[in-house]
Amino acid sequence: MAKVKDFLVEARILDWYKNLLILLAPFFGGKLLLPVYYPSLLLGFLALSATSSACYVINDIKDAAQDAYHPRKKNRPVASGKMSRASALIFSIILLGFSLFVSYRVSIPFLVLCISLFLNSTTYTFFLRDIAWLDLLSISLNYIIRSLAGGEIVNVYISPWLLISVFYVSMLFALSKRREELTALNKPEHHRKSFKHYDVALIDQAITVFSTLIIISYSLYTFHSPYADGLLPFTIPIITLIVLQFISISKKTVEAGIIRRLLSSRIIFISLLIWLAIMFYLIYLT
């Protein structure tokens, strides 16, 4: 019988950090320090997180047989047999129901965005994940939805160049994850059909392409944002340094995940702090 710990593991609470993108629009829109939005932002974060967890559970139910032979995923509750598929399905329905209820309390447009997140994720699980490149595009679309959700709550306009930057960054993370899986699995195509169309050399080329696009799109944002008259264009070298360091880290074959490796990089950590400090100064103190 599944324990409380198994449900928490299955919900992948540690992956809820992705839903912090709900703060993107409030931060860049100059509304992050307004307490009036905090209740709605908290509800929105919980709704997006519950939606994400519901999708994770559905994905684990579908992939239980394959995950049982995966070096890391075999320890997940459904794959290991600690949680039955029926219990997992009920858990997913409860999570989705909670998400829809909370989303409705936030606003109808926000509810639509949560439903879009669920539909895109389930479409990925059952169809798109086996189609090379479309699988990565589908994953990256979820980050756009999360960013738009924050804009809906605080009612601010999000620069298209900023959204494109988010999309390219998410593509970069997805590519790095694919690279990790390709190097970690003996026969990756047995775990996912799309792996037949990927190889490390191709992934490395795509990482270079999207790294370049990130620098270009962010540069265009700096010149078309409301803060372009200040120090914002001078943050381009900082972003360039972060991207270059990312490329270097992503091509190292190690056990730790890409997020853990990035946060352990002193150069990236300090660069991000400097960039955030400059952005905060431009948006909130000038």
C-alpha cells in the first residue's frame, strides 16, 4: 500500500520550481512588490503546480513498464510497484480537480491557461514525446504558458522578446536533458522512440543554435523594453557569459542533473545575482 511519502514523490514537488515562472511578468512588470497580488499569485502557483503534478502522475502511469528498467526512474512509486496504477490515477484526478477549482477562483483566463498546460502535457505524454523535435517544442510551450499565467494575474503586458527568450531557454534545458539521457542509457531508443532520431553530436549543434538565439532575443528585448534607456543593454555581456558557461557545463557527462550543475557553478551563480540586482534597480529603484 502506498504511503504518504510515495504520493509526495510521485507528485515531484521538487519540480515545482518550474512554476516560479509565474513571477516573471510581475517582476518585469514592476508589480512584484505589491502585496495586493500575493494571494492570487500564491493560488496561481499552487494551481500550476497541481496541474504539473497531475501530468507527471499520468506520465508515470503510462511509462511504468519502461521506467522499471530505467536506472533512475525505476525508483518512482508506480514503476517500482509501491503505488498501484489505480491509486496513481485517482491521485492524478484529485490533483487536477484541485487545480481547476483553484484556477477558477483566480480567473477564467487563468483557468484556460491551466487547462492548456494540462492538455499540452498529456498530448506530449501520449503522442508528441515519440516525435523528434516536436517533443522538445511541446515541453518548451509549457514554460510560455506558465509565463503568461503570471501576466494574467497581475494584468501586465509581457514583451514578445522576453517570451521568446523564455522559450529558447526552455529549449536549451530540454536539449541538455536529452543529452544527459543519451549518454546515461545504454540503449536510449528502447526507452523513448524519439531517441532514434537524436545523437549527441546533433544535440550539441542544437544547443549551440539555441544558445545563440537566447543572446539575440535577449539583446532585442533590452533595446525594446521600457528600461532600455538605463543600464539594461549593458547586461547583455552578463547573459552571454551565463550562456557560454551553460554550454560548457551541459557538455560534461556526469551523474548530476543540469540544474544542480548550474547552481553549483560559482560563475553562473554570481552572474545571476549581479543581473538580478541590476534588473531590480532598473525596475523598482529608478
